[in-house]
Amino acid sequence: MNYLGKEISSKPSVLILDDDLDIVTLMKIGLQHNSFNVYGFTDPSLALEHFGMNAKSYDLVISDIRMPQMNGFEFIKKVKEIKPEIKVFLMTAFEINDIEFRRVLPSTRIDEFIQKPISIERLNTLVLTHVMNRRKKPRRILSAYIKLEMKTAITI
């Protein structure tokens, strides 16, 4: 698969969507440091178009909830229509209301809720856990990935 002339490899691939470019950039750098292919977007329509063309290559989608144009609930629902088995994280700086979430997306499975701010170390641990479970790698490989250098103290 191509993305702006680059091949998407067999390394785990993550799509990040947030309307704040700084958050996208920090998350992208933090995950790339641990050998993920990361594609960041601030525009939900472009992210959805890219995901539709490259869905087979993705292991995980991380989306903010509150964004202009299309909120994270709508975005995740459309992503799941394209690839129902994709792992998805929703993130927000606001309190997550489980009752409201179940009302908006009653049949959509969210694998993880991320409360901002989140440390890069915690983000990497969550992503590694879910991606490795999806790829059904042996537990020792997950442990080796988690032991990678995740000492970054940046909090998003």
C-alpha cells in the first residue's frame, strides 16, 4: 500500500486523528520511536479517505472525540463500517460518560478510552497491548516490545 509515495510495511500501523496538530505530532513521534508506522491527521475527511484506501494495513485507529466537521463517534462508526475488526481508541480531555457513549454508539466496540493528558509511555503500553493481542504474537514478544526505550516524560 502506498501513502504519499511510501510503502506501508509489516510493522504495526496506527492512524491518529485529532484536530490539534501538536497532539498528533507528539503522539506520532512517541509511537514511531517504538517502531510503529504512524499516520497522523487533523482532518477527519482526509483520515477517512486514507483509511478507506489502506484499511488492510492498519492495526489501530486513535481518534479524539470532540472535533469540528465530524466528531470521533461518527468517525469511528465509519471506520468500523470499512473494517469491522479494527481496534479503536477514543480520546478526550473531558470526562467520558459511558451512558452517553452507549446511546450514541450502542453496537460499536471501543477497545480503549484515553483520558488526556496521557504520557507517551502509557500510550505506547496501551497500543502495544492491543496491537500484539490483535496480531496474536507470543507473550514474550509483547514483553520485548514493552521493554523498548519508553522513558519519554512527555505528557500529551
